[in-house]
Amino acid sequence: MHQQFATVFVFMLLGLAFLFVSQIASKLLRPKNPYAAKQQSYECGEEPEGSPWIQFNVRFYLIALFFIVFDVEIIFMLPWAVVFNEMLGTVGPLAFWEMFTFVCVLLVGLAYVWLKGDLDWVKTIIARDDDELVNRGLSRYSSGDKLGKPGLGASEYV
């Protein structure tokens, strides 16, 4: 049994050795010729405009994260659905209720995100009283979802 672990250990060491040797060889053998065009950001053959360090809205990240979470749900459900008829005679009811629970947990997560307002593309903005700003440490135009108050849309408050 220890010999089987020794084989795995040798393969791990060989893999790490290959990693380090290839990194060192590439560092020694590659041409070192930096110039301005190589240091520019690549934008599909176009000349870059402005600084590459711009701030993206966090909503892009959140929507992508929610998409990945619910896309992974489908990855788990597809193999289950393919073999469900074969499982029906043995563990069918158990498999059904396990998947039902899984989908319910995901639906609760979707409802939470939806009610929190993270799926809204345009956030609402409300004007604040001065005493409310001082007491809560808020900006004059912070979104209303922190206080549970309805707000004005961005187009309505100009």
C-alpha cells in the first residue's frame, strides 16, 4: 500500500519539477526586448484610448456571479435528470426529494437576491434630510434600499 502512495508522490514531484524547469527555461530563453508597443494594452488591434485602469460598476460582477451560480445548478440537474427513470424503482423518491430540496434552496437564494434589489439594473436614488445624513453617516444621494424607503429613479431626480 505504501508503494502506491510512493508512486503518486513521485508523479507529484515530477510534475512540480517540470513546472519549475519549464518556468526557468522560458525565463532564460525568451527574448528580452521591451518597447512601447509591447507595453500597451491590447484592444483587438485598435489604438487604446484613455487609461486601462477604469472602474467598472459592481453590478456587472454581481450579475455574472448570479449567472454562474444558476448555471452550475443546471450542471448538477442534467445528469440527475438523465438517470432519474433508472433510479425510479430503487431510490427514486429519495432522489426526487433531494433534488426538490436543492432547487428550493436555490429559489430561496434567488428570492433573497431579488428582494434585496441586486437584480435591479438601475438603482433608485432618494434625497436625504440633513439630520438623517448626520445620524446615519450617509451621502445626500445614497440609494434608498439601505433604509427600506422607496426612492426616485435616476431619471426622475435631476
